[in-house]
Amino acid sequence: MEFDEGQMLTIKQTVEAAMLSSQEPISIQEMKRLFDFDISATMLKSVLAELSDDWASRSAELVEVASGWRFQVRSSFQADLNRLEPQRPIKYSRAVMETLAIIAYKQPVTRGDIEDIRGVAVSPNILKTLESRGWIDQIGVRETPGRPALFGTTSHFLDDLGLKTLSDLPPLDDLGELIDLHAGSSEQLRLDVDAVDAEDGHGGSDVFDEASHTFSGSKAIN
């Protein structure tokens, strides 16, 4: 289907308005539902490319993540925005960060796999915390005695980190910094972590400090 210049402008503005008003990324398939006529994925991708160019010199940018497309403020402005709503430093539990890292980089893994790598028992609350955050999910079972659950990361995890696919994950040492940059504003995770630390036995100083981007007492994940 061919569109004239005026129709193309309307299509582009409609897609732009949808993404500006949405709190979640919008997929190509969802964009098609914006219109009462057929529009191809190729055409929509062309529209998105134009929008990306339109916003190239602005404070926000159009990015593609795992679940679709969204506008987000450029990271270079984040420090300035934080002055509007100062937040106390958020610390992530070493236990939760290590568990998340193992699942992200070694998936699919069972709870037993995680315990073998960490060398300690994994509190069920750690997995529940990550599941409630929407960062991990059960993606199957291992066909061994007991059929233990296999865990992997979700598209929501990639969305929160501003990534499109798992291949975009940074080197392991940079994971904490990436979480700090894209998903560090959640108080809920910090509060949940405080609860699971007591059970896991890794409270106090054994945390990931977002200010310094370092672990205290963390172990390598091989």
C-alpha cells in the first residue's frame, strides 16, 4: 500500500505519540494495531528510522529493546535529573547480584547449579525477589531425577537494562554499572534484598555499592 507525504507524516506522528504516552516498549505488531489499515513491518521500521533521526539532537532517544521500541532520556542527562529528586544510594545484595549474574550469563540454570557456583545454599527468597522484579522466570525443567526447574532471564530484564538481546550483555564486571545506570531507581528491590540477606548470611558489607560500582567480598563467576 502506497502512502502520500501527508499520510506518512500522520503515521509517523501517531507512532511517536503512542511511544511517548506508553510506559512500556511497543512492538512492531502492536504498532500495526494503531491503524485501521494495513501497514507493513518494513514501512514501520522506516518510520522508526526517521523518528530516530528526528530525535538525534534531542535529550531523549529512540531505542529498540527486547520487547519493542521506546523513547528514553539519554544517560548523559541522568545526573542532572537526579538533582530534581535526590535519592539515597541504593545497595544491592551480593547474594542477589551474584545469583542474577549466574542466571544471566550461564542460563538456563537450576537452583543447584547456582549453589554449586556460589558455594552456598540459595535462599528461596532470592529467587522470589528476582521473579517479583520480573527479571527471571522458570523457563523449563531439566530432565534429570526430580526434574529441577530451569531459570533464565526475561525480556523485562533486558528492557530494564536497555538491551535488545542477551548477546548485548556487557562483560560480567560491568553488569553492576549497567544495572545502576538503567534500573537503579527501584526501592523495592533494595528492600527485598534486605530481607533475603539475613537468610542467606551475606548481610552487612557484602553488597554491591552503586556509588563505587564495586562488590564487597564478591567471588568470581567461572
